Amino acid sequence: MPRSLLSHLTLRAWLERWSREAIQQAEAIGLTVTDEMRATGWIGTAPASETDIARAETRLGRQLPPSLREFYAVTDGWPALTMDFGAVRPVGEIGWTRDLAPGLIEEWQEDAPRLHRSLLLNTGVDHLLLDPARTSEHGEWAAVGFTTWYPGAGEEQPSFRAEMEDQYATFLTFDGPDSQTHTEIAEQVDHAYRLLLAGDRTEEDVFEQAGRFNDARALVLAIQVRALTGGDPDHSDLMWRSRAVTGDAAVQNDLLPLLVVGALDPDAAQEHRMTSFSQSSPPEFASQARQLAVRFRFERGLTADFSRTPAWARTVEQARQLLKAGQDDEAFGVVLSGLGDWTPETGMHLAPLGLLWDKEFGPIMTAERRRRLLSTPRGPEPGPV
């Protein structure tokens, strides 16, 4: 199950924070705020009683999953879902999609079995569903949305709480820029980053989760983790980022070449990304990407320059000589043994990515070697974020 970055908050404490922020942004999100809401700082309602919850379960013929039960024990509904999801219904008004929205099943015949068996929770024109056929070991039901702007089911979340956290992340991204939550998540990102520099991968998934909350540093680090674990280092998350990201030295000097090389790799058939990147990125960043592309084609690849850290540069040069002699394993061993001399250029720098995009080292950096690189302690101190 994906890591929750809000697990340090009780459900009540988190919803109270969301309430205060929603009241502050009421006009932007179309929330009608009553005098009582302003006085109490609470946009929810009184809790549903255990009798009310039990009555709903009897009516539905199923026990509700744990996080939904917990939610109703805190508030009997919620008025501030994002996009066009409307509100979470009171427990007495939830029901099966086949009963509450039969037209949705007719519209999406390919998803009809799932829609027919799922619980409909919200009031909006977009639909928030829980699927009891996809149950976790903890008894949670998978959550999924059917929206007016995306064909069919959207990204699945493992539980009702995870879906609500995703809704909250969307709210913060567009309407809650000054939330305390951003500070708390940035601290978690920094902690995970320092662990990963030390070769400890136990919290690397923090970056993907923090990216949902519009943490730009986390998005940059998540791209690097994907590249170092054999995934696709897609650059789309960087296309519209501010100069705080595109002006970062590590992004410009080490991540951008990786993205360009990946886009121009003839075996990957992803050259359309280069066009999209050039058109969608800030002008200076797009210009640098185009220059790299010209060099890549003219020189038939790019050569990484590690001279910023002399001791590490000497290690890399020693490894290059071994590569030229056809001693790939020995070359990689030298690289691993010298990683302690490498230091990140900024706090957005996770590893010497040049090893992945350099025309001599890149071909030997298999998925297994990339993971070993990520698991080996690197420079102890990051530069400024």
C-alpha cells in the first residue's frame, strides 16, 4: 500500500486542518460557509452514530471498510471534494452504483461489472466509488473515480482514506498554497533524501507521494529514483515547473542530459518527447535541451563531465580506462568504491546521473547496476535546496 504522508495526523486533526483551509478558500472552491462553520472552523457535521452506520451496513448487506467507518465516526459527510465530485454523502444516503447511478453503467459498458458491484459515495457529476471486490489484507476497498474529463476509471487508490488524501492533495495544489502540510511534507522529503544518499532505500516512495502534493523537489527526485530503479525517467513533470526547478544546477547539468538522451534513444521511440519538452518548458530550459540534442546527434552521444569533484573525476577516469579495455565489471566496481567522493550539486541531486547518460558508461548501466548505485552510500552532504 502506498505510503501516507499524513499518517502522523489523526483523521479528526487532518479534517480539522482541511476545514480551516477550505473556509479560507471558500470562494475559490465554491464552498458555502455557514455562520456555524466560521465560528467552529469545522465544515463537517456531527459524527454518524454507531446505530446509523450499522443500519447502513444492514441495508447494503456488507460491513463498510475500516477507513470509511472511521470517517463516518468523525463526520457524517464532507462538503469539500475537489473538481466535480461534490460532497461525500451522509452514511444513510450511500448506496450501490447500480441503484443510485444506473446511467453510469450504461455509459461505461466496458466497466459495467465493476460499476455494478461498487459503492457510490458522493453527490457530484463525477463519481467516487469503492470496489468491494478489490479488498486489501486490512479489509480496505479500492477507491476509484469516474470523471467527466477522463474516459473510464481513473487512478485507483487502495482505500477510502487514500482517496481522500488524494482529494486533499489536489485541493492544496490549486487552492491551499500556504498549508502547514506543505512544510511537513517537505521535511519528510528531506529526511527520505538523506536516507537515500546514505544508501537506505526504505523511504524512497516518499517522493512519488509528495509529488501529489505539488512538492517540486519531490517530483525531481522521483524522476531520478525511477531512472535508477529501471523505470522510465519521464520529463513531463518538469515541463511546467518554475525557475526554482529549471534553474537548479543539478537539474540543468545532470538530469536534463538524461532526459534528452532518453528522448533521443532510437530504441525507445520517444523522440516526440523532445518536441513536447521544447515547446512546453521555460524558454531557457528548452533552449538548453535543444543544444544538448544537437550535441547528442553531432557527437553520437554525450560525455559526462565530473570535474566539479576532482577525486570523483579521477575515479571515473580510472573506470573509463577499464571500460576501454573491455573490463565492464571491474569498471563498475571502481565506480562503486569511489562513490564516497561524489557529492550532490544541490539538494535536488540524488546520484551521479552522468553514469546513466554518458555514451561510454550508459551502455553498461543495467537495471541491476543502477539499483546497486542507488543502494551504495554517496556524498554525505547535499548542496542547498
